[in-house]
Amino acid sequence: MPCAAQGLQLRTEWWRPNVVVLAVAIDSVNNVAYLGGDFSQLNDPDPPFSSVARQRLAAIDMNTGDVLPWNPGADGQVIALAVSGNNVFVGGQQVQCGGQTRPYLSVVDRTSGLATSWAPQISNGYVKAFAVNAGRLFFTGQFNSVDGVGRTGAACFDLATSTLTNWAPQPNDLIRTMVVHNGSVYLGGAFTTMAGVACERTAQVDDQFGNLLGWAPTVIGGTGVYTMARLGSTLYLGGDFSEVNGQPRNQAAAVGTNGTLASWNPAITQMVHTMVPFNGNIAMGGDFNNFSNMAIADPTTANALTWSGINGQVFAMAGTTTHLIAGGSFNAVSNYPVTKVAAFTPAAPSVALTVRMFLDGPYVSATQLMNDNLRASGLLPYTEPYTALGYTYSTGGATGTAAPTLLSVTGNNAIVDWVVVELRNSANSAQVVASRRALLQRDGDVVDLNGVAPLTIPAPPASYYVAVRHRNHLGVMSAAPFALSVNTTSIDFRSAGQTTFGTDARRVEGSRMVLWCGDVTFDRSAKYTGTGNDRDPILTAIGGSLPTNTLTGQYRQEDLNMDGVVKYTGAGNDRDLILLTIGGSVPTAVRAAQLP
Ligand SMILES: [Ca+2]
Ligand SMILES: [Ca+2]
């Protein structure tokens, strides 16, 4: 399912790490996302597709999706991140970080990326999880001492003084996750005892000394608890288990702070690695295939409100009111080639529609396909061309880049050109309510930048006229409005059965309908002679004097048959197509687009 239709918009412009992301932390004051993991490089999805080296740590400007100069580098896998004030806390297997020896827990300046003077001494092992609360940094992992003091797998620093506190719970195995709340620290992991007392994978300790308190749901099966999130007085547990407090619960469960198991039961099929609250719901990531590795669940009913089509594991998430960020090992989200980190923003309501159309210029009757010469010749631009022609989109309608992988697709789904799809007011069809760039395939399918239909267009579900525009063909609009919603509506302008506004809006070509070509000037009419005609620009393009000249290797308005050659005379020229469109005999005739 396209994510936009389900209330989330994927931000495809974010730079993309090349290898797994295991930790994500958001600095919501400065709108920066910090990423940790095992990557060595980040790649720009936009032209000229540049790359930067980043060893296991990177920062992304959440406003633009661009990688920031921040580059501390780490020589071992980064597993946990936290931000507090000017410090970024890096946990994992690294020894060198920010240019200094700072084993397992490294404190790095949030802007310079350099290690600060604070050098915590963690005994051999690794740091697994952080929780920042009320001026303290709680952390867990595998270690036996901190700053020379005995600490078994859990400890806490006072951030004001950079000194170890007295907090020292005593698990017999790994603590993977913590939630600090109301003077307590709720713990989840692989442990089965805490300070010698039986605790099956969960425990509650006080936040001063780590002494055991009463909350301890029994989690049975698999390898235990991997993540916890809190909403109000409910703690949500995720991981690898089959039973909580004697009741069946696969990989996810909810338990009140009073210890009562809630009915919440999303029945996830495989491992849940991460959970975060997100705008009043619980977002979950993992390697479960029943919600394609990420789900957002209602906190009471557990109904999944959205899912994202992530094609690999999600290991870490972070959420704010404006962003949900997922990191992992995936290589695509909703068919977009988004790798290792996916940023989503809450989306306005949208409608889904499948549009099909043919352009007369590149259309080949014998095959009922359009030619893709512009693409095959490497002339198609990676971004939409209509803004440069003076077209004004509704907000966000122009955004996005066609990936080189998409423009390398051949066959019937090869891309012919960029088009515009418009939704128009059902009470006033001259008014464009929403418009969006899209790509046209040889067989007539109009697809989004992920190469698949339907298009999801941000607009409230309602009735709209649907219009399509092309840069040198005459646009058309449906004769009647369609009731559009998140459920896909199909509109086929290739078919005579799909009626259109006006008279002779399309040309009949055998059993198909095609958009009239000939509008070189993109002014909604095809004109052969007189002021502002579409013919003279063709002559100008080839040099202005010698009509037998041709112009090749350019993406041009004048190339009406879209074969990659601007040609004024002779076989396969572009000029005659205008004459055919206006009627073929009276050169002063004009054909206007049938668009209000
Ligand atoms: Ca024109
Ligand atoms: Ca041509």
C-alpha cells in the first residue's frame, strides 16, 4: 500500500546510508536526526547523486534531508544514540570516536563532531541502550565497571557533573531497553533475575539506586524483550516472545504500570526490534512480514493504522510530532529505492488514482505503445520539466527525483516522459485543486516516482474532475467528476469510453484515443501560422535558416514526436504534426486544448 494514502508521507529526498542503520536519535530543538550503525557512506538521491564518507555515524538536516558536515567516525558498530544539550552520546562497540579513544560510550559535540573532554571509562564489552531523563543518562550493555566502579550491565551518569550516580540494578543477563517514568526505570531484556530475584525479562527498579520494585510481567518464549515504549500509564513491550503473564502474546504486548496485562494484541508474526510512541499511537519496527516490517498501531485496539512497504528489517525508530524515522537493513520503501533510513511525515488526506493516456507524438499504432527514445537516449530529466515552462503546481506537486534505476527500465513500462495530473473543483472545473508531476510509461500507465501506480495525490476525499497535461500535447479533462478516495479510482484516457470535456479533445487513432500533439509553446493551443505559432520555434531550434538542419541530443519542446531529433522537413519531421493536428488543409486553423 502506498504510505501516503495511509497517513504518512515518505520523504524520498533524504540522503541514504549504504549499510545498516542500528540507532536513530532526534534533536528536535535543532531538527537534526543522528544515525548510527555500520555504514561507511551516505548517498544523495538527487542529481548529481553525490556521496560522502561517514564511518558509522552521520547527521541529517530534517528540514532538507541533506547530510550535515558532522562526522565523528567510529571504529566499531554503533548500537545506541542519545542527544542531550550539546552532547551526542554514542553507544556500541567502538573504541575510537570523534578523533579520540572513547571506548563503548563516546560523548561527541553535536555540531563539531569532536569527542568532548568527558571520557567515561567503560570496561570491556559494549553499550546497548540509552535513556536520558531529568539530567541523567541511564545506559545498559555488557560491562562490569564504569569509571573504575563495579557496575554490571547498567549504570547512570549525572549529566551536570559527568559523574557516576548510585544507580546500580543487578541483572543476570542483558538489559536491552529502558523506560524512565515517575521515579522508576522499567527494564526489558534477556535477564531472568534482578539482584538475585526471579524476573522473567522485565523488571522495575527505582531511578536512584536501582532497587527492585514490584512491576515485573513474566515474558516467556523466544529471546525476550527488545524494546519498550510508554503512552500514559501503559508500557508496550516488543521483542521475541509468545506469552506474557500466562496469556498468548506474539512479539508485542501492553502492560499497565499497575502490572495488569492489557487486551492489546497486534499478533506480530516475527521479531519486533523497536517501538516508539508516535502522535498518540505505537509505531513498531522489526522483521515481521504481516505488516511489511513497520506498523503503527492504535494504542487501545491494536488495529494497524498504517504500514509502509519496507522490504527489510527495521532495527531502530525515533518519533516526534512531525517525523517518524526508521533505520534498518532495507533497500526499498513502497518501491522507492530508499535505503537504510526512511523518514516519514504525517500526511494530509490523499486520494489514489490510476490514470492511463497516450500521446500522439510518440504513439505507434502497430504496437499500441509509445516510443521511449528520449529515455533510451539519456535525454529525460531526473526532475519534472513543467515548472521551467511556467506551470505552477499545488504545494509539493513538483517535488521528487526519478531514480536512475527507474529511468533504466525498458520494455512496456519504460518511461516516455513527465506529465502532470490535475484534480479540479467539481463545482468549478477551471479551478485546479491539486496537481502533481508523474511519469508516463510506454503502455500508457501514469506512475509515481516509485514506478508504480496508483498515484497518491494529497487532497481531501471528494469529487474532482481529473485532467492530464503534457508539455507539447493538448491536455484533456474528464467530462464528469470522479468521487475519489484512498481506494483507487481508474481513469483511462486511452479509451473512447472515457468521455472528456469539450469537443474532439483527443484524436482517434484506430481503437485508441491519443492526446493531440503540436503545442510547442505550452499555451494550450496548436497553431501553425501567425503570432505565437508552434511552427516557427522548430525552425529556430534547428538554426533558423536551413530547413533541412536537425538538432539532436536535447530534450526539447519542439521535438513533437519525441524521437530525440528536432526536424523541420523530410521523413519523420516535427512540423507536419502541427499541420495534422489543426486539420491538414487550412494552415490558419487553430486547435485549442479542451480544458476549462
Ligand atoms: Ca501553442
Ligand atoms: Ca522529433
